[in-house]
Amino acid sequence: MSDVELTAAEAARWALRAGLPLESERHAEVAATANHIHAVVRTLRELDFGETPPATHTIEAGATDGSL
């Protein structure tokens, strides 16, 4: 992952490419959010989990409404 931050113009261009045109006043907010997400992912990738096994997930037998 690159350390270069996404600009407001780039965020608008990527959103449009994905079929999600943004109002001009939202470009900076979207860029800031994307940059924050990239920073969090970058931090998570640096973690050494070593021998930590993956988490397990179980569903209670009584849950029939789709909630977990």
C-alpha cells in the first residue's frame, strides 16, 4: 500500500469510475475517509499474529430471525 494520500480530485474520479458520482462538497470528506481506512489497514497489516489461531464463530441454536 502506498503512503501517498488520496486527494479530493482523485476520490471524485475513483467514485465516478465506480458509478458513484459525488457532489463536489463531499470530495474532501470521501478522500479523508479513504485515507483513514488505508491508514488502519496499513496498521493491521503490520501486526504479527504469529501462532494466533483464527477466531471461530458459532450461531446460537435458538436464533431463527437471522440475527447473530
